[in-house]
Amino acid sequence: MGGWAEFLLALSVFLLSHVIPVRPPMRPWLIDRLGKRAYFTAYSLLSLAILGWLIVAAARAPYVEVIPPLPALRWVPLLVMPVVCLLAVAGMAIRNPFSFGGLGRAPFDPEHPGILRLSRHPILLALLLWALAHLLANGSLAHVILFGLFAGFAGLGMALIDRRKMRDMGADWDRLAKNTARLSLRLPKPLPRLWVWLVAFVVFEAAVHLHAPVIGLSPWP
């Protein structure tokens, strides 16, 4: 199987994997049998495997030009990915009552929201920037569909999660979210700790060095 058939199959499997396992009654059923940690670990590994297949399938699809392959656009992912890595690591490192991904142990302080002052959804913002950067650098029809889907998912997800959290939190929303934003240009307060910057740098370096052997394409222009 190859060409458009493989890409459409991979895309369908990816979408189904993000709909079926997370919807009731499937999610509670799986958590009851696997345990919460095992469920999220297995789901994360499965998602990464399917994502890898989807990216490879997009590269194998027939080339139909949508965005011209300008040399300057090849630099966009290299310039954006350090920010993406920092957002992702900082988002995982803080307790986040507004979105998913926050694994921090310290209670959330609404007076010092950290990275959430920039965005209540740092993981989704990282996904949005990653998708847009790679869309510009890979302007074939398959990649525009692929990365456009991710960008749309991230942008729409921010709005939908905010709406649900506002409803669930009620009066607590105004108190907890007063110094946060869905998306802003304000600097985090406080700035991420040194170890967050170091881990983000390691993640970026790993992504650069593993891009060619895993994806099959060098990230360098």
C-alpha cells in the first residue's frame, strides 16, 4: 500500500485513535482495567507511533504543490522549534488547572501563573506553532492537510477547553484565571526555571539529530 491510500488510512487511524479511546464509556472502561498511569502511558505511546506513521505516509503521498518550496521557508521550523520545545517542557512542568499536560507537583498560584500567563494552553500552543512552521516548510497537499489539521485542532481546542473549564469552575474561573490568557505576548511570571530551559534544549537537540533517521528528511535547509 502506498500513495494517497496509505496517507488516508493513516489519517483515519490517527483520527479514530483520538476519538474512540478518550470517549465514555471506553475511557473509564480502559482506566478501570489498566489503571490510570498505564492507560495514559499506553495511549501516549500508541499516539506517537500512529503520528510517526502518519508523517511518513504524508511524505510518501504524491507531490502536489500548494506552497512553493522557497529556500527561506526551510528555516522556519529550525527557528520556531526551540520555542515549541520550551513551551512543551514548561507546560508539562507546571500544575495546570485549565488544560491538559501539566504534571507539576506545586499547587497552582493564580498570582504567579508562570507560563500560563502567556497561554493557558502551552501544550496546544506548542502544537500550533509546530504545525504552522512545518506546513510552511512542507507545502505539498498531503502536508498542508496534515499540518493544517494539527493547527486547526490546537486552535479550536483552546477555545473548547476554555468554554468547558469556565462552565466547570463557575465562580472560581475569574479568581484562578485572572492573570492568565488564552494567548498573549506577555512574558511568563515567573520565568521557567533553569532546568526547564536545559531540558527544552536537550529535546530540541534530540529532535534535530533524530529527524533524519526517524522521519527520513534532514531538518537543515
